[in-house]
Amino acid sequence: MTVPPRSDFAVPRHWIVVTVVLFVVTVALGFAVKLLPALGAAQLPLDAALNRSNTPGLDSIALALDKLDQPVVVAVILLVVFGVMWLLKGWRRSLGIVVVAGAGWVTVLAVKYLVHQPRPDLGDVPHQLLKSASTLSYPSGHVAFVAALGTALFLAIRRRAARVAIVIVFAVIAVMVAASRLYVGVHYLTDTVGGVVNGIAGALLFADLWNLVARRVFRTSRH
């Protein structure tokens, strides 16, 4: 006799509604800034203020974090997460975390090309670290990756203490990454906020899709 396995991710009961609302909020925020240029211009002084506080140490951190969304770097991070979570939770759930985080992060590309918001002019910051920035501005792929990975881990872990730790750690990382993107002048503040919402929405979407697939593909036998 077979029984359905326990879901790998603890998603909200009305996950479809929650996911749609989060994606709608993400897209709406992006179009608000695009259609009202004054909203974007009002955020540029923050980039300039952070940039003027530059030090060699902050430059090094910002340039290191700039590589966070490169495919090779993402792959290495996900492989490390897979290895650690395999030891803690088994291969199936660790694989799910990697798939959910990676696929959730990739959803940012759809929003980028839908909103199609150009990046701020790098000439607006006095201390230029980057000569150019690839892809579009909204939302931040760097921040979205952090949010997607944190959400995947949060949904995969049941213990309350561990969940609290995940929220705190990834909130700190998200703030650091967001600040670094403003520091180098390649994003508006709203890009980073949108990245958080997009990353959570993408991870939530694929977490439930993983649960649906896993119930059919992975089955445990009751002896």
C-alpha cells in the first residue's frame, strides 16, 4: 500500500492567490516608477549619498557582491546549499530547495522584460566602480536571488527557531546586497524592494509546483 509523502515545502493554503498578489505588486511597483519618472529621480540622491561614503573596503565588498547573480556563482552557491541540506534533510528536500530557489530567481527575468525599466545613469554617482551594467534595472536580480533562496529554505524547514534564524540572516544579507547595488549606482531603491517581493513570489510558486510533482514522482511504501 502506498501513502502520499509529506510535502517538502510548507506553503500557504491559498498559495495561488498569495503568489499572484505578490507578482502583481512586483509588476505594479515597477510600472509606477517607469511611468512616473519623478519617482525614480527622487531616489537617486540615496544612491549618491551611499556612493559618497566610499572606502576601499566598501568598494571591495560591493564589487564582490556584484558577482552574486552570475550563473557560475549562483551554481556554486546552490551546490553548497544542496550539499549541506542533503546532510541535514536528505537528498530529496535539498534538491527541492535548489530547484525552488533557482527557478524562483529566474522569474525575475520575465518581470525585467515586462517592465523594461532602464538603469540609472552611472554618471549620477561621483565614485564610479562599474563602467556598465548588463540587463535591465527593475527588479534587482541580486536581491531576488537572496530572497528566493531564503524563502526556499524557510518553506523547507519546520522548526520555529530555525525559521526565525533564516529570516534574520537573509534579511541582513538582503539589506547588504541592496545597499551594495545602490552604492555602485546601478539600481533605484524600488528595484531592490521589487527584487525581494519577486524572489519570494517566484520561490513560493515553484515550492508548491515542487510539492505537486513530488507527490506523484516520489512515493513511499508503508510496510
